[in-house]
Amino acid sequence: MRTTLFHNPSAGHKADKDDILAALKLADFEVRYVSVKQDDIERGLDKKTDLIVIAGGDGTITEVMTKLPDRSVPVALLPLGTANNIARSLGIAGTPQELVETWNLYNTRPMDVGMVKASWGTSRFLEGFGVGLFAEFLKAADKREKGKGADNLRKGRALLEKWVKTAKPIEVSITIDGKALKGEFLGVEVMNVPFTGPALPLAAKANIADGRLDIVCFEADRRRDLKEWLASPLDEAAPVTTRQGKTVELTWTETANRLDDESHGNRDSKQIAEVACEKDQVQMLIPVKHPAQKTNEE
């Protein structure tokens, strides 16, 4: 099977190039290797292939998937990052060798791709787009010393907790499918998948293939609840206001915005962004259970 592997050689510490190529060769994949650090990604996507494999963290996965010229070609993930929010949202976890052995080209699941139209043009995302709290947190996170693995997640959540404590309400107008959502918010996130940031399930009920987005609002008067939740975010639902919609319009001033894991400052004093899912979905290859694995009932 013709396979194109897009690999970030600096992502994580779980597998290197030789480990991944060996795992794919063992499963009889005919592999063409593309390094996202050294090679041209778009040129790599121009070649005919039966399967696209992305080995890296969320940034690498987003960089490749938002540039796919043909979304009918299935995409398989080998998560090598720290948070691995996209893989988490798809229930994908394991080493390259473990995952490759469970791939079946016919076992795919569609996934939406988000789109933002604003003054800077049109951008695509997989995790989410937002303004305020989370964007400001990401700006601060870019400047701090990174930890490794779980320690990096712990430090990220601790930093976000500090921002929750000091963040001020933002000036933002929210319209979801033509209806206004009012409130005093520290920030707003428009989510495409359940997980984001330091592996936080902010939109736990998000459906990655329904053409709808989950709008997550951090209420100013619930900052104490949010701080407590960050200590054990998998134990219960996040203390946030959530809505769903197909089209979201955000208008804001004097606060940062973020697209997936990249944060940006305002380019104008006032910004307006329209957010929706694109019509064409990506076909994600989902690992199946290996026949040698037994359930408790068997």
C-alpha cells in the first residue's frame, strides 16, 4: 500500500524516524518519508498515495491536515506530542508499533475541519478558535520553559490556573446561528473537538463529525470553580457555559485570539470573525481491536 509518512523528528520522545519506519515496514506499508522540519509539506501532499500517516504532536497534525488537497484519502495518526488533543478526541493512543498493527483502511471516521473568516483572511483549525482567557494563556505558555510529558501538562494547567485568577472580563459579542449569547466572560472558545490546551476536556460532548461547533464560555463569576476544576479536570464536566451551533460570529476588542495552539494579538482595535465547519470532512483511520486481545467476557 502506498503510504506517505509526515514526521516531526523533534516531537516528543516516544519514537524516532527509524522506529516508525520499522513499524510500517513490518506491516507491509510502502512508505515515502517527509520530514515536516526539512521538506516541503505541500509538495509531499501532491504525490499520489493510498494512506497519509502523520507522526507528531497536535501542531504537526494540524499543519498537514489543514493542507490536504484530497480529503478522501484516509489519514492515520501516530501521536508523539505531549497533549495529543486531536488523537485523544479520536480515542487514539499507543506506540507506533501498537497502532500500526491495528490499522484497517476501511475503518475510518469523518472529522470536521473548522474555518475562520476575519480581517486577516481565512484560516483553518482542528481544535478550536477563541478570544480572551485561553489566547492570553497560550501567549504566556510560549515564553515559559517547557517540561516533558506529564510534567509539561501539569505546568500548563498550573499556568492557566494563575491566568484564571487574574483575568479580567473581556469585551466580546457572541452570535450563534443568528442568536445572541450574553454574559460577562473571561474568554470564549469555539471548539471542534473535546480536548484542547494542556489536555483539557473543555467541550466533553463535542461531536467531531456533526458539522456543528461547541461554544465554550468562561463566566467571570465562576472563576473559583474553574480553578478548582483544573486540579482534576477528568473527574467532572468543566464549569463553563456551553452552546452548539453551525455558524458563530465573535466581535471583540483589546484581547488576544488563538487558532489551535497559536496565539495572536489584535491587528485592529476591533475584530470580527465568522467561524463554521467546512463542507468537506477528513477521513480519519481509527485503530481496531487486535484479534489477539481478549475481553473480560471472553
